[in-house]
Amino acid sequence: MAGTYDLIDEFHQLETQLADPAIHADMNRSRRVGRRYAELAPIVKALTTKEQLSGDLEAAQELAEEDPSFADEVVRLQADLADVDERLTRLLAPRDPNDSRDAILEIKSGEGGEESALFARDLFQMYAKFIESKNWVLDVLDSQETDLGGYKTITFAVKGSAQAEEAPYGVLKFEGGVHRVQRVPVTESQGRIHTSAAGVLVMPDVDAMEVGIDDADLRIDVFRSSGPGGQGVNTTDSAVRITHLPSGIVVSCQNERSQLQNKESAMRMLRARLTALAEEEAAQSASAARKSQVRTVDRSERIRTYNFPENRIADHRIGFKAHNLDQVLAGDLQPLVTALQEADLAERLAQATQGER
């Protein structure tokens, strides 16, 4: 129990820090403390509930020895205590330290040309509706549209809120990988079913202070923003492209009218990409969920299939299958998310058990 008491002490220390107005002068520190506080809050609540239930159970058992009418109360308290123990097992299981962060997602069209770009748009709209249902905030950082309104690529940030029960990254990280679609494209005149794909990359949104980037390692280019078909949407060189020379990562942003705003958004995207790259290199034995976040969009490396003729969605990592594709595309992702979270929890608990042996 020593470890749990340490968590309670840490929680109260964080509570004291957040009550101090001085901490809010440093936004980065304030966010870090607030994120850790939100992470510990459900654990401390469960520990407090367990302590109270344990005391009530002990008292009820003593009373039941003299008065059998208290037997039902003992049974009820034992069931409640078992539920809290299960909740604590879940909360205390080894977890990704980034789960409590906000997220940055990038959707890129792949094989399939215009149809793939239209599917990338469908994926973005699906996530937008899901994000709204979770009371999160969506902010498009950059996008490149096609003539038919699809997306060659779109990058957006997802920020948690006080009303949300979960942080974005811990939920959306399972979306990383190649998504395959099977349907009759709007560009198909013969009514034939085509298969195309789009890639989704999910990254934790990290603070500037957490990722050291040397200005000497950056090449920054500015250019004129353009829309579908090369149509100019800006008359000034406000778009920004940043190349991180050591890693070769290139990010660009042209959605904002200000060059400074575009640079800030591009740097935010670069920090997220560098963080994801560092974690990938440091964890070669990462879980299947992390490995699935491929950098190329190849239909053979799919994590999920969206079959329109059969109204079917299938996640190939966990064997999930349902015939409610229309509802999923309308933002009802929660059943699939829950199944992925349960599979991830089972894997983490199994790894923890093996580690204790």
C-alpha cells in the first residue's frame, strides 16, 4: 500500500500547487501539473472509496455476528468492494504516460487517387463528430484539398476540456494506421467497387519546453498559400514549411493568414512528430497498437476496413466486426474505442503479471 499512499500524497501536493495563483503565470508548468492532477484524481477517488467501504464492511461483519439481518449488508458491501478493486486494477495498470495529453492527428490520402482523398475527408468528418460528442475541441492546423473537396492531407489538434472524462490522446491513439475503404467511388461510371486507403497518424501534443529544438537544425521556407487546383487564396507569402535537418521531417502550414501563426502551428506539428519518432526509436518492442502507425499508406498494412456495400466495419487488430458503418461514420466510434481499450488493458495487465514473476 506504500505506493498508493505516495500517490495520495502527490495528489494533495498537486492540489496545493494548483491553488497557488503563482503557478498560472507559467502556462507550461500549469498544464503539466493540471494534467498529472487529472490523471491521479480518479485513482485517489477510488482509493478513498475503498478505504471507506473496507471500514463499513468490517463494521457490518461484526454486527452480522450478533444480528443475522446484517448478512445482506455484508454481501452488498463485499460486491461494492470487489467493483472498486477491479476499477483500481485498471487505473493502476502500467500505462502510456502520454495518455493524459491532447493529440494531433494527420490524415493522408494514399492509394486510390481522388477516391482516397474523398475517403480522407470522410474520416476527418467522422473524427470531428466523435470529438464533438466527447466535449473536446478541434483545431485544424493545416489542410490540402482536392478539386472534388477531398483531402490530400489534413492535420488537426484535439484539445481536452473540463467537461471531458478522458484526455484525447489516450482514446485516439488507437486510430493510428492504415484505413481501407471498399465502395463504389463517385468517379466510377460503371458501378464497380474499388478499394483505396488513407493513413492516420496520431501523435501526443507536447509543450515547447518538453522538446528541445535547436534553431540551427531548422530550415524555414515561406511560400504563397494555394487552394484546390492551384487557385491562390493569399496574396502574401504567409505559408510556412519547416524542415528538421537531422531527422529529415518536413512540416508545413498554410491555413492561417499570418506567417507567424503558420510558423507556430508548424512548430507544434514538428514537436509532435519528433516526440513520436523518439518514442518509436526508443521502443522497438512497442505494442501492436503503436507499431500499426505506419508512415506509408499501403493497403496491405491496414488496421481497419470500411465496407460500404455491406455497411460493415472491421478492425483487424482485435477481430472487431459490426454492421453499423453508417453510424460509425456519423461519429459513433465509442463501441470500437471501448473494445480497443479493453484489449490494450488486457495486454498491459498480462505484461505486468509476467513482470512480477
